[in-house]
Amino acid sequence: MTPIRIVQVGAGGMGRQWIAAIARSVDTQLVALVDLDLKVAAEALAEAQLSGVRIGKSLEQVLAAVEADAVVNVTIPEAHHPINVDALFRGLPVLCEKPIAPTLSQALSLAAASEVSGQLLMTSQSRRYFNNLAALKRGLASLGEVGILSTEFYKAPHFGGFREQMQHVLLVDMAIHAFDVARYLLERDPVSVYCEEFNPRWSWYAHGAAANAVFEFDGGARYSYSGSWCSDGHETSWNGHWRINGESGSALWDGENPPAFELAENSTNGDQSVSRDAAQPEEINGSLAEFVASLRTGEVPSGEVHSNILSLAMVEAAVRSADTGQRVLIDDMINEAYGTALEHEAIPSVADAMRAWSHPRAVLGQSG
């Protein structure tokens, strides 16, 4: 098939990874690169050994010179909302780096903008795309009803720069990956969370490098997260270590290797742990492949904005709980964000779309 012609916005560190991913794929072609610093854009293309790619400081500028089919947004989170809206209303579907927006209210605005424009807006939750994670999900049927999921995440990265000064650094910058994978595995919606956040005495972060959170999901399952970004020794993988217990047994996944299943002796579900599918692209390559497939088939991707908002809601609710010391209901966060979104929406048709929702929670399905 003809490759999907892509305009990428953002040529920084993560942007260069996306340039490489787009160049590797036989299904995509980078036709333009947007960055406020044209020198940075030119250097990124030279590093990737790409020629014939238009560069410019805005979508408007490059789209006057090239034809495109889609946009990949790799800017800082604060720029996600305006760039996504600009692209959507220019008739272009968007694949946006996580988080889809820096706040839940802006994410709701983007969901409505996607509806009004009729264009796909997908978040790249790149840590959903691991073949061994897919094997874990396929095998969950052998466990029967799932009661408990848990993630242990212990790393000790010295990033330097802004991360070491961030408020809620672990919850905001990293935990969304694990929270999103919990939704992916359970295929259920989060109901509430209680979270405690703290900073060990030896932490080189200014705030909140460690946290413990317990989420309740529809149906009663509990998901517990325990993590730290200042834990030297016996570090977990970047995906964390997972344990899942159901009525017929348990599963373990170390975040890297194939999962292990152990079923109860009286289980009648059958061991599905040996199920294997053909290897699929992983991490951002997987996000890009699903985005392309969705554009070609019309199938709704797992990171579509209406669903992905719930992963962002889990983060905001965990932060609220850590700040207040109280259990927080996800629906309360969504209702509050809905009011803020309506108050600040600048595009009348987008505001009308949000008002047309019978309830903001009604449009945020549990499809993944």
C-alpha cells in the first residue's frame, strides 16, 4: 500500500526516536518536520540521514508546501493540546506522545475536538506494545476472574534537569505506563484510588520519588502499585515486575521475559500460557503500526483518546489522593475536569460537543 505521509511536530530527543521509527516502517513516510528551532530540525534529519523532508516552524507553514495524511506530535506536554487541535481541524488524524494533554480537562476538550473534526486522535502508550505483555494478556483467561494485580517498580535513574525538580515526579512522569497497562490487562475501568507519596532521605529528587497506590476497578478487582525512582540495587525492568492472581491461579511477569503461569490443581480453565502469536513491533514502533492499521481499516486503536483519558485520570486521582490523604473517586475527578473544560473551551463547536454528552463518564468506555 502507499505509505502514510506524516508530518512530525517536535525534533528533540524523543522526536529523534520517532523520526527513526517512521523511517524504519515501510508503511510510513516522513514528509515534513516542524520545530520552533529550524537548526534542531535540520540536525535531527541529518542524524537520521534523511533528505527531501520539508522543515518549518508550524503546521501551517509546512502544509502549504507538502501533502500529508497524518501528524505525529512529539512536543512537550504543554503544547499537546494546541497542536493536536490545529492538526485535527486541518483534517489530519494525530498520533500524540503521552500524556495526551497535561491535564484531564484539556484531555476532555481533545476528545470533543476529535468528535467535531471527525479525525482520529490516538495516544502513544508505548509500554502496551511488548510481545511478552501480549502473551500475558492472552493467558489471563486461564486464571478465571482476576482479583488482584500488583506492580513493583524500582529504578535509580539520574536524569538531571527538570525531572529532578518535578512535583509528583514518579506518579506524573512514569506511573502512567503501569496504570495504563493495568487497564489494558483488566479491560475494566478504574473506580477509586488511595495513594501515599514520599521522598526517601537519600533521594536525589526534590519531591515525591516514591509512591504506593491501591486502585479499585469495576467488578471489585484491586490494583496495587509500589514504586521508587531512587532505589539502587536489584532494580526491576522499566516495565516493572507484575503479579496477577485469579480464581484459578497466578501469573508472574518480570517486564522483559515471557510470563509464567501457575494454575490451581483443581483448575478446569486450561493452561493458556503457551499461546504464542507472531511477533509484533514493540514500544513506539508498535504504537505507530497500530495507528497506521487504524487509518487503513477504520478499527479503533487501543490508545484512542476517549479511552486513554482514563489512564490520565488515574494519575490525577493518585496525585489528588497523595496531596489530601483521602481516597479519591475517579468519577469525581472527571466531573471536576468536565466543568473546567467547559469553562475554558475557546471553540464553540467543541464546547457544544461536550455539552451534548449525557455525562462525561458516558463517553469514556473501557475498551482499552
